[in-house]
Amino acid sequence: MTSDQTNRDRSTARILGVFLAVLSIPVLVGGFSAALTIDLALGTAAGAALLLAAAILMFYGSRGRPKQPRKR
């Protein structure tokens, strides 16, 4: 049984995860279009870190959701 506060926390984590995933797209594009090698490495690492954080938050947010009954 989860409380209302836990449900709210999980919803916030899901929303924040989606935001970070969307934010990582321009970071990765900017990293891959960099001219210097160090810029390429840093941009790619930053985009990967954002994607990892997004995946962790979305996983945490989707773990405690109550299962909805299937409609026939």
C-alpha cells in the first residue's frame, strides 16, 4: 500500500524523467556536431548522463503504479 505522498513523488519522478530525456536530445545533437574532439567527448558524456538520469527517474516513477484492470 502506498500513500498519497508516495504516489505524488512517483508522478513527479516520471515527469522529471521525461523532461530530462527531452533535454538530452539537443545536448547529444550538439555533442555529435562538435568540431573538436574534447567537445565531442564532453557533449556525448553529458547527454548520456542526462539519459541515464532520465531512465532511472522514469523507472522509479513507473514502479509503484497500481495495475489497472483490463477492459474486455
